[in-house]
Amino acid sequence: MSKRGGFPGGGMPGNMNNLMKQAQRMQRQMEENQKNLEASEYTAKAGGGAVEVTVTGKKEIKSLTLSPDVVDPDDIEMLQDLIVAAINEAFSQVDSASGEAMSKLTGGLGGLPF
């Protein structure tokens, strides 16, 4: 009986083996980058520093600081808007850092056929 398909000897050709090793190395680097990102903290301010928020790379709020000047019982909406703006900016920093880390890993993969 003749073999159908596959490669002679049943093994992977050299290029495929190298590609698998590169993929495994990239996966390890991605996991390491993810751990580093999650351990990082990002701080953003709004209202000229009246509201400051610090979040983790997991997008969990670690701290929120309000300047006494921004706490006006007659203008709660402004305070709410500043808090939302600071949180969104901090989350944007997390997204940007994550995107940069992925770009460094995948920068050389633009020529793949898929």
C-alpha cells in the first residue's frame, strides 16, 4: 500500500518545525507580556488634576483621589463626568500598552499568507 498525503518519514519538514518553534516562543512571550501588563498600574487625571484614578492592567480601579475643590454638592454631575473621564483615560492607557506589546510581538508577521 502506498502512503497518501503527509511527508516522507512521517515527520514535519524543517520549515514547519521552525514555524512551530517560533509560534511556541511567541506564545510564551505573549503570556509573559500579559502578566507584566496585569501587574502594571496606570494613572490618569481629569479636571486639571482634580480627579485622579489609578487602574491595574486588568482594568480594575486601584485608587480614586478627589480634590476637595471639586466636591460641590450643587454640581454632582461635573464630578461624575470628571470621574468617568479619568477612568476612561486610564483604561485607554491600558489598551495602548497592550497594543504596543502585541505590536512588538507580531511586527514581523505581516508577510504570512493568512
